[in-house]
Amino acid sequence: MDTSTRHTIDPACRDWHAHGDRLRQAGPLVAVEVEGVRAWAAARFATLQAVLAHPDLSRDIRHWDPQARAGLCPRTSVAKLVLDTSVLNAEGQAHRRLRGPLVKAFSARRIGRLRPSIEAITAGLIDRLARRPPGPVDVRREFAYPLPSEVISQLMGIPPELRPRLHELNRVLARVGAGPQDTGAARTALRRMLAEVIALRHREPGDDLISALMAIHVDDGVAFTAIELADTVELLFIAGHVTTVSLITNAVRALLAAPEQLALVTSGTLPWSAVVEEALRWDSPLAHFPMRYAVRDVEIDGVTVRRGEAVLASFAAAGRDPEHYGERAGHFVLSGSAPGHLSFGHGPHFCLGATLGRLEAEVALSALFTAFPQLAAAVPPGEVQPVGSIVGNSARTFPVLLGPRAR
């Protein structure tokens, strides 16, 4: 790996899109250092697509050269993801065994049945927003966050009395500037509470996702270990809402900055699904996602990745690749035929929650802009603070002025 032109990926980066421009210009695969470890970054659309589906690139950490990962700090975002033992990093038969029950649980038919519940939760949040006194409202914290958080909690069968504490622990884990002691204690407490939920569902199974996973485990011989079940439940709880929070936030920001595009959906000319797909492309909720490891030496777009080297997926950069999207690459432009994107992944690890995230975002955006037609940003774009993570691409907060509620 050529170290002379290595790019540093800084969690404190204020503009992932400018950074993505530099990565794409540097080549199809670019040598980077991220949170103490070295890797290749795939920032161009075609290269990223090839990486995500390449049979010689594995998410199984056992293929990562031990010397190459020597700088891995256990408290970093990279470590939390690459050390996960759930379906996230499983491959081959293990991946099929762990993913199969989840595919059933997140089927389009089952998710479609959630629409009335999602609409009811959204309506309650709109009512709560309407009762707030005049002044700026953080749309991320007060609307984009509680909707998918409540939906995944209901879907998983988490008792209502435990949800506030679980969500507060998750906020600590995601909080910018939280120290290792804070995040370590929060993660331990989160896992302990989720273990209580699993134990409860063992005693009192219900019509929920955790109960369904345990029933499949018992009846079909899927053979989840206790650790795999715990890791899967934690993954579903966290991943089941964090990306959607950023998706909704990013879409609201994009629409408020492009009133002519907003008019296309509020007038009924285009559906809200067009907004969701363009927001996923133009402002992907994911900046970078680690890692894939070369099982053997492999050449991708003229670059040789040696056995044991890691590859980082740079989603936000790929979403604005002019080689793939042409002149529209850097612009938020709605159309009747979405140009496609990789924000939910590609290949065997395509996001299980894609259908749910899309549905939640469509319902949320439609309800918000219908209820508050004079919605406006409360701060200039340059004052919006990023989340401060190598993984997330969104605003830490996004204050808006709601205006009067439509009658």
C-alpha cells in the first residue's frame, strides 16, 4: 500500500462531501488512515459497487492481517463495527443462517402492515410539535429521532417502560465528544437492559421480532448461540433507527434548501418516495462504513489489494460521483425515475431494514410538510454542526421554525 499519498479520515470532518470529492479525484481505491488503522477507501460509485459484491472481499475479521489492524482502538467507531459478531460481519453459511430469519421478519409484507402504526406515531409527534411554543425546534431530536426509535421498539417488543432509558443510552453512545468511560458504561448498560428484554420474551413471548427470532431458533434449528442472539438484538435496536434518523433529517434539510424541489412533492407532481431516494443518493446517511478484507490478492479498477488488507466503503462520496451521475451529481434534483444509489448497500449484505426505512421516511416527510407548510430552517447552512463520526453523515442538530399548522 502506497503510504506517500495516504489520506486521513477525521471523525471531526465538517464536510464529508468535499472530502469525498478529494477521495474520488485521488483514484478508484485510495490509501487512507481511519481511527488508527490503514485501509483502502472506495469512493467512486463503480468501485464501491464492485467492492460491496466482490467474492474475494469478506467482512469476516479473521481475514484482516493482524499486523495491519494493530492500531485498532477498542473504543472507536471502527472497532465497534468490525468486532460485532452478529449477521453484520458474518459470511457464507454463517451469514445465510443468521440472515434467513431476519429476512422473514423484515419481509415487505410484514413491513407494509406497520404503516398504520407508523402513521399513528407520526401523527402523535406532529401534534406534540404543534403544541410547542413559538421558536426554533430541533427537528432531528423532536421528530426524526423519536419516530424510528418508537417503531423499532414496538417491532422488537421492547416494553414501553424501558424505552426512554434505552434511547438515552443509545444517545450517549452516539454523542459527539463522549469519552471512553461514558460510552463503555452506556454500552454495558444497554446490553444489560436488552438482555432483560430477551429474558422477558423467553418467559412471555409475544407478536414481536425478538419472540419470532427465538421461536425460529427453537422450532427450525437455526442454532443461534446466546451471544449471537444478544448481538443480533443489539444490532437491530441500534441499526433499526439511527440511519433513518439521519435520512429524515437530511431530507428535511435538502427540501428546505431547494423550495422548487419541495413544490414538486407538495403539489403532488412527484411522490414522496422520490425525495427519499434522492436524499439517500445526494446526502447518504452513511459517510464511511468499515470494513471488508481481501481473502487473497485481488485487483479492482487497476489497484491491487493485497491479502489481509482492509477496504472502507465511502457511501456519501459514491452518491455524488459525476462519473456515474453526470451533471446532476452534486445537485438535489427530484425526478420520476430515481437514478439509483448504494446507500443501503449492494450484494449479500444489502440492508435488511431498507423497506422499513423508506416507509418511515415517506410517512414522516409527507406528514411534516403537510402539517407545517411554512416550515423553514432556523439557522444558515454554514452553522449546522455535523454529527462528528466517520460513519454518520448528518446534522447533529437542525433547528427549524415550524410556522402555523395547516387546518
